[in-house]
Amino acid sequence: MEHRELTEQIIGCAYRVYNKMRFGFPESIYEKFMLIEFCKCGLNA
């Protein structure tokens, strides 16, 4: 996978998490939801 494709997937995950949760949560919560999104896209973190 090229860096550009990987970057697009990561940014897509971040947008999906933000659109579902919005703002106001501790960083640790966003981290957990990002890991879930990464798993859904087949990314390892």
C-alpha cells in the first residue's frame, strides 16, 4: 500500500469517528474508536 492510500484511509477513519461522536470526549475515547475504525478498514495499529 502506498503512503497516499494509507493516509486517505486514516483520514477517512478520523472523519467517520468525528461524524459519529462529534466533540467533547476525552482523547482516550477517540483513540478507542479510531482503533475500531482501523480494524473495520483492515488497518493494524
